[in-house]
Amino acid sequence: MPEWHRVCINYKQHAGAGLYFDICSRAHNVVKKIFAGYFMSFHSKQSGFTLIEMMIVIAIMAIFAGIAIPNYLAWLPKSRLNGAARQVMGDLMAARMKAVSQNCDVGLAFVADDAEYKIWTDSNNDDTIDSGEEITKDIHSDYYDVTISTTKKIEFHSRGTANPYGTIALTSSNSTNSKNVNVRITGRVMIE
């Protein structure tokens, strides 16, 4: 409890109530003036950073950038390769689901050293690709340095099985990395 508050309580007990309020209000005003001057001294100073502090911060940021940028640039080709593999896997899984749901054959054709692959739906089950049944997908639109390095035609049947089954290999031109998208005879698709 502050000293001025104890003084006010003692005066209240010994003197009348009027004297108590007068002494307490005077003590409160004195404390208020003392602290107001103390806090005003902080606000009256100019605040900011010195040139040396700014240069130190910029130097630290430059060191962190020098460490992070090479790692980031090495990570980008791997990320694009993973993204392309996920896109091919997603299209294979969508083709399988479409074959099952529409009770027809859905196929995908991959060509080596190309970035495009074709998806077709044999809606009338006549084993020929009619107009309007074929869609061409291009992985270079999102993943410019990834190519398909396997020639393969995979067809999903109405039961969800794949024939022929096999592996679609994707390679990145900026690195030695490659990803394989495997299609099992049961129709299961996974990235290895």
C-alpha cells in the first residue's frame, strides 16, 4: 500500500471526514504530478533507429538470405517433379473412377520425351476413339522442366482394373531426379 494512502487512512481515523478527503486529494494530485512528469519524459524524446542498428539488421538479413536462397533453388526442381507426379497420379485415379462410375473404358496414353498425354473415354464401348472422347493434358503448363520418359498406354475397365499395367516415369531436366507412377493390375495407383 502506498505511503500517501496510509497517511490518508490515519487522518481519516483521527480527524474528520472533510479533512480526510482534502489530504487524500492533495496527496493524489502530488503523486499524479510526479508520475505525469516521469512518463512525459519518455514521450518527449525522439524515437527511432540509428544508422548503425539498421546496417547491422541488414547485414544479418543478407547472411540469412545467402544461406536460404541456394537451398530454395535446389528444392524447386524436386518440388516441380513431385507436383507433376501428383498430377499424373490424380489423372490416373480420376480415369479409374470415371471408368467405374460410367461403366465404360477410360484410357491414358503417354509418349516418351513429351510433356503431353491423352485421356479418352470410350463412352459407347466400341474400342475406338471417337470425336469428343479425347482430352489432351500438358504438364509443362505448371511444371516446365518435367518430361514423361516412358511410352505407355493404360486402360481402366468398368471394374476398376487396369490393362496393361505398368510404370510411368517422369524426369526433371534441371536435376537427376525422377519419379515413377505405378499402376497395378488391380487399378491401384501410387508414386514411388
